Amino acid sequence: MIVMHRHKKNMSAAPHIPENDPLPTTPEDLFEILQEIDIEYEIHHHAPIFTVEEGEPLKAAIPGLHCRNLFLRDKKKSMYLVVAANETAIDLKKLQDLIGSARLSFGSAERLWTHLGIRPGSVCPFCAVNDKDHQVEVILDGYMMQSEIVNYHPLDNAMTISLTPRDLLKFLDYTGHVPRILDLSAAAPD
């Protein structure tokens, strides 16, 4: 469950969302990187999934902890990629206090494309490979990182890959990101 506190936003200009532009890093590119840095993973193909609810049937078919990703920005335009277990409930107002940010909101599809090279629905920790300037801080759920196996989309929401949390950290190190691993229970809704 995600609790979001809304504020009004100027919606005068429609953002450019490149529906047909190729991804800067394809899933195949990602698989080559994972092999290059000696990360073991298992891949699962399925129908595209856009929400946690749509992915519920996969839990029985794919072992390990299933996770979600939140691309957030604050009023100072700092950006965050929060990677958490599906069952980790997050109240954005409490999360902003926990991570020491200003008022948090979801990043736009245009900002997501510009900084992480991905479209909504396929956000994952592997998007960090496209954040060459390290403008997005990666925050990992401590509960998730205690699991034996974690599951994410590999830049495509019609696939899921399973790997160890240790190998996720190895990948983030390859990208030059130093994630913060936090106990997100303090950000749970009341």
C-alpha cells in the first residue's frame, strides 16, 4: 500500500514521452552486463505487468520476494529510486522524513525517461545503469535485502528476473551507485 499526499501542479504543457524511442539500455544489453560482471540470474517471461496487483499471480509461479520500484522527486528536485518489497507499505510523507528530503511526489514520465531511460511500468533497480551522472539516489528496503532471492523487471515488464540481494548490490556498484539500505518500517502508514 502506498499513501500519497497530493499537491496541485501546473499542468499547462504536456510532457514529451518518447513512446517509440528505443531504450538506451535494452534487456538484452542488461543481460550481457550481468554476465560480464558474473551475476547469476533466472529469467521468467510473462504477460506485461503494470501494477503490483497484476503481478499477484506470479508470486506462486516465481520463487523469491517480489518487489516494486518508486521513482520519486522532492520539491528541491532531488530524485530517488526506492526499491522495496511489494508488502512494504510506504507513506510518502513519512518516507520524506526518514530519508531527509523535502516534500516527495512521484517523478513524471518525462523525468523518468530523461534520468533513468525507462517508461512507466518498467521501472526497476537496473535503470540505474542509465543514470550516468548519478543524479538519482537509490534507496533499498532493508527487509527486501534480507531475502534469499529478489525479483524485478529487467527493463521490460513482460519479464522478471530473480537474483540475490548481494548480486543486486554488485550491479549497483558496477553502475557507480552507492545505495542507502534503510528499514522502511518507519515510513509505514499509521
